[in-house]
Amino acid sequence: MFTPMSLEQARSLPFWRRPITLLFLMAIAMPIAFNTWSALLNNFVIEVANFDGADIGLLHTMREIPGFMAFLVIFLIMFIREQVLGLMALTLLGVATAVTAWFPSLQGILMITVLSSIGFHYFETVAQSLQLQWLTKERAPQMLGWLVATGSAATLVVYGTIVLFWDTLNLTYNVVYMAAGGFCAVVALFCLFAVPQFDGPTPQNKKMVLRRRYWLYYALQFMAGARRQIFVVFAGFMMVEKFGFEVHHLTSLYLINLVINMVVAPMLGRLVGRFGERRTLMFEYIGLAIVFAMYGGIYWFGWGVVLAAALYVVDHVLFALALALKTYFQKIADPADIAPTAAVAFTINHIAAVFLPVLLGLLWVASPAAVFGLAALMAMGSFGLSLLIPRHPAPGNETIFKRHFGAVAPAE
């Protein structure tokens, strides 16, 4: 069980013990814990701990510190196999989510959030690395789409339960957090002990990797992290603070997102394969710029709740196109760089996340519209960067500049 086997050898295993099955099991467990925590968070912190905009900004800043420290995964995999580390982190996420309601104060919520964040960010770092190592370049876009759809389907069951039974069964935050977090932890432990360990086709570099030829990928990751924080922190908070959404209202909105993702995500994966990363990311970023600008219009012009809810759904769907950024890196990367670069990219993605939520939380108190206006500008910045992606990215052809100045050695 603990003797590593190659992906070729794994083909002889029963289907439930193969690498692709492990990826799907992890894709089910993580969003059940994390998205349940997210769905209840805004109502939980407002009703139980009386959070305001500044408090929610501080909470998300603390939550993102482990993401900023994701580069430490590089050092951990010197001693712990990637697969094992990922499942240990997934277990921590599940346990921390399960006990969230036990700490109904600002200090307690901050503490348990940091623990769950360590589990989430270290798991996500490893999971993205394993996906790109275990999936071929030809299959990656579509399979990544199916992984997103699978996570959405699993979370749909949880959210449906919240919507249907939150009032009728008088559910509590503790019951829901315990159920979702406990399920995640059980699945992670099952995978840790019942599924073999697998070796990818290329041994990974176990040191810090920063390459000049990956600079565009790093820049896009930084902008994505900054832009996403505004959506994660403030879009849902707006629905509760401005429009008075209760738990079952907000969760109903999440349900709509999940149903759409179940249908659309595999299609998006195929579209990336057909139209390429450049066009896909251009479409995502221009769409996000429009959505964020209209968020601001809700505050400036008093637009109503129906438009806000529709924008929230569109926003969520557009973010699913981020899988194109993963496949862009897979195409330009040295195969041995995938694990260390996944860790470095997570750190870069979270640079802005460490300080942006708390600063924008203070700005939110003065002008929520300004927060969303800033997000629209960030999306346009990402759009400008996406124009630099070549139509056919590959090692030595990472940006359009290589057409004019010639390719450099891939190892540079």
C-alpha cells in the first residue's frame, strides 16, 4: 500500500484505487468542507460575532497568510511524498471546518480559520501539482473541467440540504459544519490508507524554482489572486449586508452556481482545448471587468437585488475559466518544475491577498463601489497580460515576444 507505483502500473489496479479516482475523490471532499464554510461564513460572523467590513477584511487577510506561505510545500516534499502531504492537509481542512462553530468570537474564528486555511492552501497546492503531473496535456483541459463539475455536484448535495432543511429541521451552524468537515476528513483518511501511492512520470525538483521564462504566468497568478480576493471577500458580504440575505437565501444562490458549473465546466474544458488559453483568458478577464463595474453600479445607481444575484452567478462561472491558466503553465513548463512552481505560484497568487482584504475592508466602510471599481481595473490589467500569451504556448514559446526576439533555452 505504501510502496509507490508508476502510473503505468496503476492501470492494472481496480478502478477505485487508480490515480484518476483519487483526483476525483479529493475533488469531492475539499469543496464540501470549504464551500460549506464559505456558504455559512458571512451569516455566521455577522450573527454570532457582529463582524463589520473591517472585521471581515481582517479575517480574510489572516486566512490568506498560509496561502502566502505555500512555498513551504517545496521543503515539506523533501520529507513527505506529495500525495501523502496533500491528504494530510485535506484531513486538517476537514477537522478545522468541523469545529468552526465551537469558537464564536473574533479571536476564536481567526484561530480556527488559520488552521483550516493551512489545510486548504497546502492541499490545493499539492492537488494542482498532481493534476498536471498525472494528466496528459491532451486530456488535461477536459479532465480539469470534469473535476470542477464533480466538486460542484458534491457541493450541490450539501447546499441543497441547507436550503431545504435549514428552517424545517432548525439546523445550526455547528451541525452543518460538523457534517461537512467530518465527511471531508473521513474521505481524506480513506484515501490516505486505502489508495496506493503513485509516482508521476517525471521526478520533481525539490527546491525553489523561479525561471525568467515563466514571468507571464507569475504575473497572471498575481493579478488573479488580487482580483479574486475582492470577489471572495466582498461579493457575498454585499449580498448579506446590503440586501439582507439569510443563510438559505445565499445558499440558494450558491446552488444556482453549482448547477451551472456541473453543466458548463466540462464544456469550458473542451473550449480551452479548442480555442486555446489566450482566447479563453481574454474572454474571462473582459467579462470579469464588466461584472465588477456593474457591481459598483449597484451602489452608485441603486440597482436591485435581482441584478446583483445575476452578476454573482456570472462572476462565478467566469472564474471557472481559470483552468486555462493551469493548462497554459502545463504547456510551457519543464515537467520537473510542476511541483515547485505550483507552490511558488500559490505564494505569488496570495501576495496581494495578505494585505488587500484588510485595506479594502477599510475602504469598504467608506465606499463599497470603489472596491468593485478597483477590481474592474485589475481585471483589465489581466486582460492586457493575456494578450501576451502566444496562440500555441510551449517551452521556448512562452510569450508573443519570442516571435520577435527568438526563443531562449527552456531551462532558463
